[in-house]
Amino acid sequence: MMLDHIIRKYSAEENFLTVVENNSQEMRIRGPTHNIRRLFHHSSDAGSVGRCGCQRWAFPDNYHVSRVITTTRVHSVAAACCSYRHKYVYRMKPLNKQDSRRLFFDRIFGSEDACPGELKEVSTQILRKCGGLPLAIIVISSLLASQEAKVKEYWEYVQRSMGSNVGTERSLEVMRQTLNFSYRDLPPHLKTCFLYLDAYPEDCVIWRDDLVRQWVAERYLEAVDVAGNCFNELVNRNMIQPVTIDYNGEILSCRVHDMMLDLIIREYSAEENFLAVVENNSQEIRIRGSTHNIRRLFHHSSDALRPRTLRMPAAGIDLSKVRTFSTWGRSSRGHVPPVSKFRFIRVLNLEFLSTPGEEDQAIDLTAMCKLFQLRYIKIRSEVRLDLPTQIRALQHLETL
């Protein structure tokens, strides 16, 4: 973290380069935009050909100063993102047997030499089914490492549960089977906590303290320290990835791997009608998940410069039954329904962006004082808020 800070500081002072960071939610430019001499562009997991085309505005019109890296699982997208002159797609190769074994055994035992002899054969069978895919190896080895007793029968059970003819299947199906098993192996309370991560946008940095307090407010767990242990367990199993780590080695924030999100979380979340997500941008409003008797509702906004008002009744959502409501991204007050509509809300997470013509108009949250079941409130705002003193009457409030 410190090295990253130093590099960015001096790079900015000397106008050394410009970086365009592009993910599913937004495009950010770091560095000078005038007289660009070096431009580095990284697009994470592009999903469509059209998206690559619309990114070309960012690059100088020559072939001497820019570097572009685009990661995708779709070959047609990779081809479309290449330079007109030098089309080249780098296909990531699976790990060879030696590197696969090193990654697997180092995660569980520290080295292959420390592996008991009775586990060597079943380890080879597990690695064969992982197909050299690093994420599959990491997830399965983390699962096995989480078991205090290294019992051969359990390892054989894991090997059988990974599927029979994986060696002839495509890599995506290998990952699906591997991640699916790692989810099914979770205890019930961890499954619930894990599915809650579907509430966050793709590539979102999730702060540990916010997440564990929301788990407690939802009553998935009884105490913050217990929720913290569950967070650490998900990290140890490689179900979530650490992002920010402090000098004591404590994990402060995390991210969900996009394949874990696409192949596992959203699939099981939809099956269990766990939550609904309203995706709002300048083009359309889409609702992901069932809106019938929904208890958890999340709003993702990617374009607040041209906000579209969210009309919940027209969307068939009964807000009086919602227990959790959160907004993510660049939201204006036009995106958020009146808080008085949430009669039985427990978790309320709001973000307000200043929009032209509304800078001096304060947001009145007096109605929030009548939401007697509120346990968690978080508000981020670029405009003035009128937070009433009556909020102290909320007897169940745990986090503000």
C-alpha cells in the first residue's frame, strides 16, 4: 500500500503517465489529460464488443504512446479490442502439473513434502479435476486447509463431488463445479452471509466493518465479533478476496471474484429469492431478481447526471415489506423513494449526489424517526442533510 502511494504520488507530480481504469461500473482517469505522452488503459472483464468500441475515445490517435490491457472470457470481445494494425489475443494457459501441485500443497501444508503419504494419490485426482485453473485450485485447497483434521475419507468425498468427466469439459464448467462444491460445503450461517454479497455491484470494494455490522443488523449473526470471525472464514476459504490490509495484517476490505459472483452467488440468490437489485442507468431501469414479497432491495446507479426516477409501485415492489434497502453508485435524490415508505426497514444505506439546481435544497430525513425497527443507518451525501434530533428515540438502532 505504501509503495503504491509513493509511486502514484511521484508519477502525478512529474506527469509521467495517464491511467484509464475501466470496470463494469465506471471509467476513471488518473493523471494528466493534456499533452498525453504515455497512456495505460486497463479494462477489467469486458463483456461486449460494443463496450470496447466506445472506449477508443480515450486514446491518442497514434500508435506510439498507449498501452491497452483488456481481460475477458469472450474471444470475440478480445478480438474487437485489439489494435487495427496488430491484432493479438493472449490466451491464458492453465498451470502445468508442477505449478499446480506447488500452489495446491503450499496452501494446505506449506510444501508438498509436508503432505502425508496417504493423501498424495487423492491430491493428484483432485488436481486433475481442477484442470490447471488457478482459482479452482485455490478454492479447493483453501476448503481442505480449513479442516483441522486432514482425513483421507473427506478428501475422497471432495474429489468425488467435483464431477466425473471434468477432464473433457470446458474450463467454465470446471470452475462452476468447483465453486459450486465450495459453496455447498459452507455451514448454513456462512451461506446466508455469502449470498448477501450479491447486494454489491461487480468489482465493488466491500469494507469489512460495514459488512459485518449489516450481517448483525439482519440478525444473521448475534454479535460483531462473531460476524468478524465469519468474514475471516470466508477469506480463509478464498470465497472473498482481500483488498486493503493494515500494518497488523488485519483485512479491512474485500472484493468478490467475478466468477464467484456470476457462477455461484447470483445463481443461488435467484433460486432462494434472496434479494432484488434495481440497476439504473441513463438507458434503462432493470430489475434483477423476483420482486414478490422481497425483503432485501438494492439500487445500483451508474449515471446520476441523467437520473431516472425510480417508481417502485410501477415496478411491482411493495416497499412496506422491505427490511433492507441500500443504494450504490452515483445516486440523486430522484433515485431514492421516500424513507417513510419503508415501514419495517432494519438496514438503510443511502447515498446522495449533488445535482444541478438542487445544491441548496437540504434532504429532510425526519420521517426516518418513525422507522422504529431501524438497526443500521449509513448515509453518504454531497448535499446538506437535516438529521432530526428525534433519531435518538430509535431504540433498536445499533449503527449510525
